[in-house]
Amino acid sequence: MSTPRQPRETRAGLEPLAVLPVFVPLQGKRAVLAGSNGGAPWKVKLLAAAGALVDVYAPEPSEELLAVPGEIAAGSVTLHRRGWTPEDLAGAAFAIGATEDEADCIAFVAAARAAGAIVNAVDRPHLCDVKFGAIVNRSPLVVGISTEGAAPVFGQTVRARIEAMLPRGFSRWVAAARDWRDGVSERFHGFAERRGFWERFTDRAFAEPDRAPTQGDLTELLGETEAAPKGGAVTLVGAGPGDAELLTLKALRALRNADVILYDDLVAREILDYARREARTMLVGKTGHGPSCRQDDINALMVSLAKTGKQVVRLKSGDPLVFGRAGEELEACRLAGVPCTVVPGVTAAQGAAASLGVSLTHRDAARRLQYVTGHDRRGALPEDLNWGALADPSVTTVVYMPKRTLGVLLERAISEGLAPATPALVVFNATRPDQATVTGTAADLAARIEAAGLEGPAILMVGEALGLREAEAIIGTAPDRLAI
Ligand code: SAH
């Protein structure tokens, strides 16, 4: 038996950030721009668009700058045809140096800082407290993009992509959210209910972005939220074999909704990034070889958290209903009267087959597909496997947890009648960046695996379908590391 361990709370890490994105409210505040270099007109427009009252000090304004006051839809712009003075900065919340002369710009920046303004200087990054990024504007929804000066064209392309992804109508939906927010908070006091309302609201916005939200929407959404079942619940969610893009939309929604996530060692860490930042994450892993949490402890924790009203996600690798002891977790919830639902995931066999580009069934070579465990309660080869079925020439067999017993399993299958030349392969770390495949036959695969010395979760696949010519061709060019 493996060593016991206790469920343990884990915290999401944060990769280093090149800059900290923050958003500066400027509605009704004073902003000052000095100078009239090439970047000045656009910066003045930006400040005005954010609702600032902008004073521009420029002894010789360019044609373009002169035109700005007539072109703005928000804020106000006053052009002063003279140089700036320190007094001009009194009460400024934001200041931009746009003078041609470096020394003048340095003096302006110092005066602006002394006046308490946030400072930017056009084309002089060394003088800036804050920098501008590319913007996607669906106000009040605003997206800012920065490459921290590393790749402006890249940033522009990202902006164009996001621009295409966000319908213009989102503006109206987010504005409605702002107007309805207080009312919704008054109506629903619990976090889960409020969140339920805003989830439904967001679904509607995504479904019908081009239509303006109405009072009728509000009434319906309030009604739906009131009618929804309350209290905690458990969702068994399939995290797939590793690649986060294989998550289902339902899995994403469950992760975003979760208060607590109990996850296994095999769940790829990137997948936890889709959870809410405030969600508690707990590692409750069972590993074949290392320390393991007891299933009873996991069940008890899951149920007790749900009973305190939490939305609990039990996040399991692959599909929860394939070699995941989900039956016991479902039963524990049923016995405790805790509602429990299942969100399926891509099981390791499917992930591996897809990334290799092999069909697991074939009209000539594989009439049947079977998933088998290579591992019993003690970690040994299960005594009661159906050897006749494993020796069947027209089956594709996928063995989960095969690592410790692969040699004996294949040997025994051959002695029960499996052709020694039957194609066999093991995929390590299927769908992950370090995916690697070892191919061979039922007779020689064990030795090849030994020689390859690979690590990580692995599944064994055996069957004629895997050796078909088209399959071989694809395996040969698969993007993973082939160890043959
Ligand atoms: N519920 C999971 C299986 C859990 S049992 C599923 O549906 O995939 C754990 C076993 O799954 C591992 O020992 C390994 O055999 C297999 N497995 C899980 N993820 C894998 C991956 N990314 N690559 C290869 N095998 C994997």
C-alpha cells in the first residue's frame, strides 16, 4: 500500500509580470499636456475620451493639435498658446510631456510629479511613471494590451484579434450591468446567488451581443436566479489528459463557479488557471507509487464542504468516470444528500489517439475497443482480467496504469493467444508538451520501454488497428518525441 497523505491546500503561483496593468479613472479630473510633438494630438484625444478636462500648453501647436478640440466627443480640451509653467500643474491628476526639448521635458516631468500627477512622456520611456498600451474599447468594458515595448506590431495584431472577438454590443451589456449592479446586490445577499445571476447575464450577452439588454431581460434573469436550486453541490469534472484546450465549456464554467477545487496530481496545473482567483484549491492526489490521500478522506471533505454551502469541484484527470473511483464519490454524495453532477472529460486514450492520429476502431482490424486497468488494489496485475478478450485479434486494447505490469501483462496475453507481432505502443504524457511515444510489438515493447527510460503518466495501446499503414505514417510524423 502507498503512504497516506492528507489533502493539502495549494495556492496558485503567478508568473513574473513585465508591467502591472492598472486602469486610471479620469472622469472630470484635470489633465495637462505640454508641447506639441508628433504623439501629442492622439494623447490629448485619449485623455479627453477618458473624460478628463485637458489643458494643453503649446507655444507653436501643430495643425493636427489645433484641430483636436473640435474632434472630441467627451471631456474638454483647452489649448493655451504658450509654454507651460509649474503653476499650470496645480490639481493635475495626469500629465504628459510632449515637448521636443529633452531638458524641458525633464523639468516638466519633475514639476508634474511634485504636483502629484501621474506622469507620461511621449517617446521618452525613461521619464514615464506609466505607459500607454493598445486599447480595445467597448466601454465600460476596456481591454489594455502591452508588450512592454518589446513588439508593438505583435501587440497591434493581438489588439486586432481581440477587437474581432468582442462584439461591439458588449458595450451596451456591460453598461446595463453597471446600472443593474446595485439592484442585484440588494436582491441577492449570498455570493453564490449573485454569481448565478451574473453568469446567466453573461451567457445572454454572449448569446445575443447585438441586441440591447432590456428591462425584460432583468426581470427574467432575476426570476431564473430565484428559481435556481440553492446550497452547496459537488461537480465531478473531467480535466482531460493535460492540454487545457481539451477542457469542455461545461468544465470551464464549473471551474469559474467553484468555491473549492479538489484536484488530483495528474491534473495539469495550467487547468487550475481557469478557476477564479479566490477559489480554494486543494491537492487530494492519489498516486500509484507515492503518497496518497485516502478515498474516504476525500469523500468526507467533499461532502462536508458542500454541506457548508460551497460549490465544490472535484477535478479529475481525463474523464471522471474512467478509472477514477467516481462511483464511490457519487455514492458518498448521494448518501449525504448532496447534489452531485458529472462533467465528462477527454479520457487519456482519446487524447493519446488523437495526438497520434490513429483510429482506435477499424472496420477490418478492430471491431471492439476495450479499456483495461493494469493495476489492482495492491498495484499488481489484476488476477481477474479477461485474457481471452485481451488475446482477441480484432480488438484494440487500451491499458490504463500499465507501467509496473506492462511486461507481465503482454507476456501473459501472448501466452493466451495474442499474436506476438501485434502492434503495441505506449504514450507518455499524452497531449502535454513532453508527450513521447514508444512503439513496437506485443513481444518487444517491454524491452523498448525499459530502454527508453521515460517518465510521467502513460497508457499502453495494443491492436492491429494501430499498425495499419496510414496509422504508421502518421505515428512516424507525430510531433512528439518518438523513442523506437
Ligand atoms: N480518469 C483518467 C484515468 C485515471 S487513472 C482518464 O480518463 O484518463 C490514471 C491513469 O490514466 C494513468 O496511470 C495513465 O495510465 C492514464 N493517464 C492519465 N493521463 C495521462 C496522460 N496525459 N498520458 C498518458 N496516460 C495518462
